[in-house]
Amino acid sequence: MFASTVLVSELLVVGFATLVAHGLRLADLGLVWAAGGAVMAVCAVAAALLRTRAGYLLGWAVQALLIATGVAVPMMFAVGIIFAILWAASMTIGARIDRERQERYAAEVAHYRSGAAAAG
């Protein structure tokens, strides 16, 4: 869930960065929107694929792309690094949350079964 939130947030940030690049006329507007749209599409695809290993690998690629957008909009270097840190945190914290959720579910099932066996 945390990883998905990071990727969707990045999609929105890239959209706003594309608007900034458009407003500053940093390059041909067609190129600006094609590049921004491509990065937004990769964010969306990565978020959709998070149920698979490919989604997580693509998520790491998104982090590299976001940092690379700093070439066109220098502030994106800082934004990209911040999101890369959030992505790394989502990988570690999210894995821990998933593991704890599975343990809790197993404990609830065991508790229910022991209560049902005692009542039956």
C-alpha cells in the first residue's frame, strides 16, 4: 500500500513538474509533454504491477527517472532524491507491515479455531 502511494504521488509530482517545464519553455513543448507523459505512464504502470516483482523493479526505475528529470528542471534532483528515500522506506517498512499483518491473521485464525474446538 505504501509503495503504491509513493508511485501515485510521484505521478502527480511529475505532472506538476511537466507544467513547470512547459511554463519555463525549457524545451520544445511536444518534447516536454511527451517526456512528462512517458514518466507519468511508467509511474502508473509500476503502481498497477505492484502485485508482481516486475512492479517493484519498475518502481526502482521510476526513482532513477525522477532523479534524471533534474537535468531539465533542477529542483527535481531534490524531489527525486526525496521520493527515492520514500520508496526505499516503503520497501522496508511495507515488508514489515505485510509480515506483521500475516502473523496477526494467523494468530486470529488459530484463536478462532481453538475457540471453536472448545465450544464444539
